Amino acid sequence: MKTQSRMISGLFGVVISSLGSSAFADCSDLPNWSALRSALVTAVANDNGGLGFNMWGTLIANDGTVCAVAFSGSSFTGQWLGSRVISAQKANTANDFSLGVGSTPSTSKFPTGLALSTANLFTAVQPGGSLYGLQHSNPVDTQVAYANVSNQGFTTASLNSNPVTGASFGSANDPMVGKRIGGVNVFGGGLAAYRGGVKVGGIGVSGDTSCTDHMVAWRVRNALGLDQFQGVAGVSGDATRPDNIIFDITANPDGTGGTGQAPNGSGGVGTSAGGFGHPKCLNNPNPATLPAVH
């Protein structure tokens, strides 16, 4: 009887949670699944360096709710399957750690807001860095990610009429849609989304090298018209591309690091001159060729 009571109570909580999530989600004013997929397919076709693979893309709202998940290939197995959740994790991170116009005090170092791409976080989260450990906070909700059944025998996915199968991944009925995925990612591919300087969500892309992920995410954001910074600042040193990836990591005095590959010595990944650097990748792209923000 107690078990039955707990299950009923838990089910009630799931229902309330599910209804609450929908009530506070704000995806209606953002591009839909079709627009995301179209932008992703077009962006992947550009010269983005890397391996030339197909990609996953995720768009989330300002409150962290997943609005759309898409892939550029012909099927959900046409790109790295693990990159589906990583793309959502990246979108969540960029949204979580960026701010828009009117969000920061006038006395702030960034009075017009601050946009941080996931690429900008790489150096600070390394051992000894000022944000070390950030990547372990806010873990991904795997039940949301995969619609797995909990040990109570149900989740919010159990109440969802959408098909909970692998075939739904990357479709308009992806099980992440309408829910908050969470997660923190600290390499290239995640960008905050802006309209009129106001942060409205985040975009995440994954499926190639992290440097190429950044390039594709940038092109997707531009195609969707979600790069309206209107003066929001960044850390790249380029006012026309405030949250661009930065390749300023050089080797340590002992010769280790700085290449984007695992170092042979104890020097870690190298030294970033500005503190927001990202390692270069295989067939490294040129981020200066990306379109300027608005």
C-alpha cells in the first residue's frame, strides 16, 4: 500500500512537473525544427575545416527548455550518436553562462552583457584554472536525454505521446523537446542566441572536431537570425565576433601543450595569453572567415 501511495504521489509530481515545464517554456518565438534542420544542413556544407562529418544541432529557450533537435544527415545514425546529447549540453552551457543587454549592472566590467561560447570556457576549467570543476556541475538529465524508464517504472516520457524510440532522435518529436536537459560542456560548439541584444536561448552543435563544431554553430546562429548582439560584449577581442573561438594557446616552457593534442609531459594543455583560449584541431578552420554578428 505504501509503495502504491509513493507511486501515485510520484506520478502526480511528474504530471505537475511536466505541465509546469510546458507552461514556462518559451519556444514559440524561436525558429522551429524545420528551420533548425535547414540551417544545419546549409552550415555543414560550408568550408568548416575538421573531418567533414554530419552534425547534430539543438536549440534551447532562455529558461533551458529544449525547443528543437535536428541532424544534417539522412538518418539519426548518419552522425555520431553521442553528439546528440552533447549538442544539447553545449546549447545549455552557452545559454547558462551568457548575459544580454540590461542584465548586468552599469558598474559591471560588461555593462552591455557578456556572451561566452563554450569554446571560451576551455582554458579556465583546466586544473588550476579559475573555473576548474565547472564541467562537473549541472549534470545532464539522462532520463530526459534518452526517455529511459526510472526504477519506479515511469518518467515524464511515459506520459508523452511522442514515440520514445531511437528513430525519434533528431525529429520534431525528439524526447528532449519540451524538457530541460542540463549539462555543461567546455569545448567548441555552443553559442548563446540573441535578439535585439536580449539573450533568448542557446544553440549547440556537435559531430566533428570541437573547432569545426564552433564554426557550424556560428553559421547556424547567423542563418536563424539569432546573432543580434546589439553591443553585447565578449572576450575574443573582436567586437564583430565577440564570442568567437580564440586560438592563443602556446606551448609551455617544457615544450608540452599548445598543439591540441595530449601533452607528453606534465605541462598540461599549454598557456592561453588571454585566459579564454581553445586548442587547435585537426584540419583547423579559420574563425576570422565567420560572418560578423549584428
